[in-house]
Amino acid sequence: MDTAALPYFERPLFFFDQARFRRALAEQPVITVFKDAITAANRQFDARFREGEDIRALVHERALFVDCMLHYAWHRNHWPLGISLEAVGGYGRCELHPHSDIDLLVLTGNDNIRDRCQEQIEQLLTFLWDIGLEIGHSVRSLEECVGYARNDITVATNLMESRTLVGDSSLRIQLMQETAPDQLWPADDFFRAKWQEQIQRHQKYNDTEYNLEPNIKNAPGGLRDIQMIGWVAKRFFQVRTLKQLEGKGFFTEEEFSLLQSGEEFLWRVRYGLHLIAGRAEERLLFDHQRELAAMFGYRDNSESLAVEQFMHRYYRLVMSLRELNDVLLQFLHEVILQRGVNKNVTALNERFQLRDHYIEAAHIYVFEETPSALLEIFVLMAKHPEIQGVRASTIRLIRESRHLIDDDYRRNPTNTQLFLELFHHPKGLVEQLKRMSRYGILGLYLPEFGLVTGQMQHDLFHIYTVDAHTLKVMQNMCDFWAPDAKEEFPIAAHVIKRLPKPELLYIAGLYHDIAKGRGGDHSTLGAVDAEDFCQRHGLSPRETRLICWLVEQHLLMSAVAQKQDISDPDVIHDFALRVGDQQRLDYLYTLTVADINGTNKELWNTWRASLMRQLYMETKRALRRGLENNIDKHELIEETQQSALRKLERKDISADTAWQLWSDMGEEYFMRETALDIAWHSEAMIQHTDDTPLILIKKTTNRELEGATQIFVRSKGRKNVFAAVATALDQLNLNIQDARIYNSNSGYTVDTFFVLNQDGEPLGDDPKVLKRIQDALLDELRLVDDYSEVISRRTPRRLKHFTMPTRTSLSNDMISGYTVLEVISPDRPGLLACIGRVFLQFDILLQNAKIATLGERVEDVFFITDNEGEPLSDPALCEALQREICEQLDKRATKTSASVVNF
């Protein structure tokens, strides 16, 4: 390539030897020279990043280097006047991360020039791809650009930040003139469009900064929020950079500093993400969070993991950036949309007034003269839902006055009563608590809440930080009042309306997880904090006891529903004794449902809802009977049997035939199964005349346990049916929710499994699907005494990053006569089948199982006996059984994770 006539790239690149590059172009294959230069530059940039060099310098110098490459690529051809190469979007702002798109616009004065240069343009773009640049491009005339910009706010935004790289620079000047605010998208229309765009973008991320795997670019508080401020301000003030607005009243020195430092932190995270992922990744996936934490120098300590420290800083920062986004956009709303408009001012009291539906302080000394106004303003907004927000000037006053909140402030009766007043307005409660949190008031007024603000819970069970989860739970409580809540949450929607003081429920919700991350039992520690709150806020001893009990027992109901046999009257009676009365049951049920849904919406499926409903209704009946009148098991069994007999008689099956079939079935079968299911099972067993396994599948008819598919399995001479069924269902991607195992004296095993698909739904009634499941179970049962290792499915990506050792506990239940084994372990394919195999190895009989999958963690409870049907009594056997389960599951986790790497 003849380089003598090539113009030099005039801007300085201290790390790049331009003369050497030009010599290489003259002597070596052109594509090789460009590729080598790009590879060398990338290595140099990445090394400087890892050494901690200033991120702004790296991002801007990377863009400058690409400018240089494009300069030389452009000049490989001869171009006429009337055509230019423009940088647009982020590249137009001179911002390039390792794998950011290099957005280019080939701009022509008219269509004729574009047609004349078509071949050269194609050669240029092909060359850029060949040398490995990740470009996004468009080829448009001036007229086309203006037309697209007029109809598309995104195009107009990209063009705003364009800059000429090479070619006819007069074209961009003309383009800026024709797309200026006085020609299209005036500042007010531009602002409305971009604000609506931001609202829609935030909604895609649940309108929270606190997602478990946040998108650092598009989620609330991310880079796009910073860019949003810049776009609107630049459009209105007609400047190229925010730096030009310093000292002009748009932002304070502190705000500009936060804007700059926040952007720099997110840039470092984004740069690191691109390096680790090897692509343009914007999501802080679990795969990358740990690596980034190590890259940025975080280390595990006794209080928290390195990844939790890193993510805590991230969440704190994006919350601050979202607060700043609120302030600056509100300021722009006032100066752009309300400019020249006669302001409608209405006094609310001597401290606050409404100005066009936005609340503002009556004067700048409001908070200094009346510190309680720092709480009063939020109470006023909760009382008056027509208030659309807080004016920017008042938000700034709030931030400047936060230092007034100290211990004396927290103990002041005026302030405590104001804060309690918020809880009497459920429609606006959570919105105002969120505002208080964003403006830094809530964490100062309740220091215990400040401790959990931005605190990550590094698991898949909780998908939000502690503070975001807490507010989500409280929002769920408030939403139970809505008319449409009756469909999804019929009991909670009914119960909340009869709570004598719903505000006590909201306070319990605020404190239920307040002690997370301190070590120890957060329920017990949280109850101590709740008691202090109640005493400081003047609640009565009775109200205080209720709130503290709810905080301390907020996990009780879900634990009983998911881990104990709630068809057992003794379990219901014991739970009713712990609850004590109907009022506490109502409060606890509502808190539990709100908590489960606020932890992870996916946890609330039809099965879990049915368990909660059954426990609530059975406990309600027990409380109504009186705790001294426990239900008689024998009466319950007799009622069930007689009801089943009546149903069988309608099928022309005599009572004698039924009793002959039932003669060696244990009492538990009749206590736990419904009369309708017993009749269904019995009819099929009577008609099944050989000893081959009998398999029945249908949606459960138990009204209390609706929401799952029931699989009934009867087989003879096989003790390891559970392991076989678990293996087959695992390979079909079906999840066991409950397992009931009954062994008869004549050698038959009768099992009932309740299952859901991977989406947490029943299996439906497609005959082909049910036949495939039935065939798979029969195939596995044929191999039940000698089948190969469980076939591993791929472990979901997220689960690989939450490793913890398996834990077990074992105890004997003197009432049921079973040994109770609890297994807590990371979820993984084949887990139940693996446990079933261990039971075979130790000659253990499984009588019942309660399966609970909580995000990435399972908490399964197995009711077991020895092969004589007796609880385990040999300490050496108990220890060996637990050790083998832990070793097998943890070994399986290692194997599964290792196999995933090869995909």
C-alpha cells in the first residue's frame, strides 16, 4: 500500500507509533497490519485496566485509537466531496469499552453521491469487518437522516452526539442545523419522549435497582439513567457536554461529583464485564460477579463474602444515581415543561404547598426551623395521592437537612407519631417509604434499616436485596386490598379486611428481615429491634407482643406447610397451639403469603398456595373446635372409609371386596388420602389382576391440594420404588412436590406422588404426555433392582455459583414412630434419586417425604424407618447414613458442575 500520500492522523496517540504503522502498511498485507495493531492496542488497554489506570482515559483513548484506524481505512479509497464518516451513539461521545459496538454513519449530501460511492462504501465496510472491528452502521443521505430523526426519538438522540471522523465535515454541521430543537423535537417534546422511554425501560427491570443479576446499562440507576440526564440537558441548554453546565444552577457541585464518580465506577464494572465475558455483556451475571469482585480487590472476611461487598457497593451507588436522576429530571421537568406557565400554587399548611401537583417547601428554612417536616412531607404525600412528586429544589433541601436526624430526633414524640401516621395510608405507604429510602431519610430515621440498605442476599431464593425485599413484602400486603387480589390471593384478600389493625401487619413486614446479615437468628434479633421500635413509638404492650411474635415466627407457617405432614391432625393441633388464636393466624398467614411472593414470585405456584390454604383452613377449624378438643384420628379414618365405600358401591364394588383390599393397609393411608382418591385407587387395584406395577395419573381431586398432578404407583416386592420413580421423573424434567409411601403386609407398596412441571404448573390432561410418563415409570420399575447411574441433566447456569455443603439432621418422632431426616442442599438434577439410592444401600424404608425447593436450595424432609418399620435407633447407622448422603450429594454436585464446563 502506498502510504506517502496518506494524510497523518493528527490527534496525538502517545501509545501508538503511527510512523511504524505506516511503514508496515507499505511492506506487509494491509489486513494483517490493521489486525496486529488492533490486537496490540487491546492488550495494552486491558493491561492498563488491570493495573488500575483511570477508566476515563482508557475509554476515551480506545475511541481515539479506533478513530485512527478508521482514518487510515477511509483513506484506502478516494472519496469525493459530499460524503463523510460519522461516529454516533456512545462512540460519538468518544466512549468505547472492549466490546462496545462502533456505531458509524456514512453520511452523504444526496442520493447521487451515495450511488456513485456505493462500491467504495461496501469495500470500506467489508474491510472493517475483516480487520475485526465490531461495527454497527447505516448509510444515509442528509434528507434521510432528518426524516428518520423526525419520526424516531432514538435516531434523533444518536445524531445529537455525532462527530465527524473523516470526510466532508460541513455535512454534519448542516445535519445539526436541520435536526436542532427549532427544527424537530423541541426540548419539551424531546423531554416527554425520553422520560416515557425511561419509564418503560425501568418497568422491564421491575422498576428496581436491586435485581439479583442487574443490567448495569439499562436498569434503574444504571448508565442509561446518567445518559438520560445528559441527553435532555444538552438538548435544552444546547451544549455538547455536561461539564459546560457547571456553575449554571443545573446541578450542585456535590451532584456533579456523584454523576462523575458514579459513571466512572459503572464504566469500570462494564469494562471488566466485557473482558471477562469476551463480548458486549451488560448483565452482572453470577458467572461474573465473583470474578469482578476479585478483580477489584475485594476479599472474603468473617462478616461477608467478597462478592457481597462488591455488590453492596454497586447497589448503594445505583440507588444514589437513581436519586440524582429523580432530582435532575424533576428540575428539567420544571424548567422545560413548566417554563412560562402560570403556576397554580395551593398552600397545604404553613410549611408546604403544591405547585402544579408537585409538593414544595414554602421557604428554604422549613426543615431548619421545623425538623419534623422531614417526615411530614412524606405523610402529606401519602394522604394526598394526587401529589405527583417533589420539586427538585425541595429534594435538595431534604438532602441538605438529613443531618438533623439524630437520636433525639428519633425519640421525639412528634416525629414518632408522624412516622406511625404513614402506616394508616396503605395506598401510598410503600411509595413514600421508597422515596424516603432514595432520599436517605428512612435509613437515618431507622438505622437498623440503613444497615440492610443495598445488602445482597447471595442466593437464588431471594432475588432482591434485603431492603428491596422488605418494601416488596409491604407492597404485597397493601396490594391485598385491591379488588383484583381476590383472584390470586382469595384468603389474604379476605383476611386483611378483617384485621383489627392492619398497620401492625405492615410494621411486622418492615421488621421481619431487619436483622439479616448480623449473624445469629435474624428472626430473634429482628424481634428485639421490633420491640424497641414499638416502645419508642408508643404502641401498647399487646400490640408490641403481636408484632414481635410475627417477626420472630414469620417463617413458621411456611416451614410447617412445606416440611410437615399437614394431613396429620397432630401436626395441625401443634401448629394451632403455637398460633394460639384466630387473629394471630390471620396476621401470620397474610405476612407469610406476602413474604413468599416478595422473596421470589416464582416460589408462589399453585402447589405452594394450596399447601398454605390447607394449613390455614385446617388450623382455623382446629381453633374453632377449641384447642382442648383435638380431632379423633379413628373417627376421621372411619368417616373417610365410609365415604369411599359409598363411592365404590356406585361403581358396583361391594363393601366386602373393598374391605378385603384394605385389610392390610395401614391407618395412615386412610388418614392422608381423600375418600375420592381412595375410591379411585381401589377401583383400579381391584380391576388390576396381575402383579405388574399399576400406575395412575390425574390432576389431584383434593380441593385443598389442587394445583398439582397426582401419580399413583402400586407395585409388589419392591422396596426401592421411590428411587426408581424419582429417577424417571427427574429424566422427564418433572419436580416431585410431595411423596406419600405406604407399605402393606402382603408385600405391596402404594405410593402417591404430587408433581409439577418445570414451570411450576400441573401437567395437564394431554393423553400423549401422560402415556409417555406412564411408560417411562414402567420402564424404570422394570429395572428397579439393577439400573445404571442416574443420567445427569445439565445444571442450570445460576445454580453453579451457589455452592454450599449438604447438611442433614436426624431425629425420632415419638408420636408418628418415624425417624425424621432433613436434608438441606443445593438443588441439582437427580438429587431425589440419589437420596433414594442411599436408602437402598442402608436398607431404609421411606414412609413419607416433603419436598421443598427454594430457589437454588432444597430443604427436603424424609420420614423413614428401618426394614422392620421401626425408627432408627443405632447411632452408628444414623451417623453413617447422614455421612453417605452428604458425600454422595456433594460428590454429585462436583461431577455435575464439571460436566457443565464441557458444554
